[in-house]
Amino acid sequence: MTDRPPLPPFDRESALTKVQAAEDAWNTRDPERVAGAYTADSAWRNRDAFFTGRPAIIEFLTAKWNRELDYALRKNLWTFGENRIAVRFQYESHDANGQWWRSYGNELWEFAPNGLMSRREASINDRGISADERRIFGARPESEDGLDFPLWLSSPADPEGDCSHDAHRPRLW
């Protein structure tokens, strides 16, 4: 069994390192590279899909990135524990018709002692956006590693990120 540092138990620095490594790998859009970070029997829930094992992960990610074109992701550490990490993320992609989407989500990760992820649970919501609302362009530059991002990534018409003008989205605070 090969180790995949950093290994649990996690501290803040090692959790941040793990999150950035995951973001970097997912931004390659290489299903086999991404699947290599998971145990052979890793259990996944992604939205409403449930599956187990690296071959299923590769199949899932291949279909995902064939559907979600020009995918670009940002992940941020939310919290961590001994062998668990929670992240929030946003990614943008477009479909075959050219419609852009921003997807917002949370993931719960559990790690084996060797640092491979043994469980991943993802809850994700999608929001259609216009091309001029895009804010995520390719992989994050190293100079921005670990930087937080706002809940709402604003559009050029709304530089403060105030989405209160959205008639279909009530303000909660």
C-alpha cells in the first residue's frame, strides 16, 4: 500500500495541502490521475449517484468531463478532523450547447491511514450563468493557492457580489 501524503491525522497546514492537491488534480480533468488519490474500494456519493471503487470513479469522471466542457474548479478548506476534511467548492463549465454553469458544492472526505481517500460525499447545485459572469478560468495560479473565494462570485455588472437583485433568489440575510 503506497502512502499519499499528507497523512492523517491532519492539522491545518496538512489539510490545506490536501485540499490544494485535490483541486490541482481535478483541474487536469484526467480521470485516472484523480482516481489514484482514492482507495481501491473508495465509496462515493456524488449528487444522486452512489458507486464504489477506482474503475467506477474513472467511468464517472470520464462521463463528467465529456459533459462538463472547459471545467475549472476552486476548492476551499471548510474544516478538518483527525482523518476527515470538509471542503466547499465552485466550478464552472459549459455544456455541448454552449450554456455556462457555475456549480456550488460541499464535500465530506474520509481518509485511510495511508492518505488515500476512502469515502467522498458531494452535494452540488448548478446555476446557469452567462459567459460574461464567468470568474473561474483554468487552474488556480500558485500565487492564489489557499485563498478563499466568495460565496457568490459577482458579475462585471455587480462587482460587489450583491445578488439581492435576483428576483428568483430571495436574500436570506
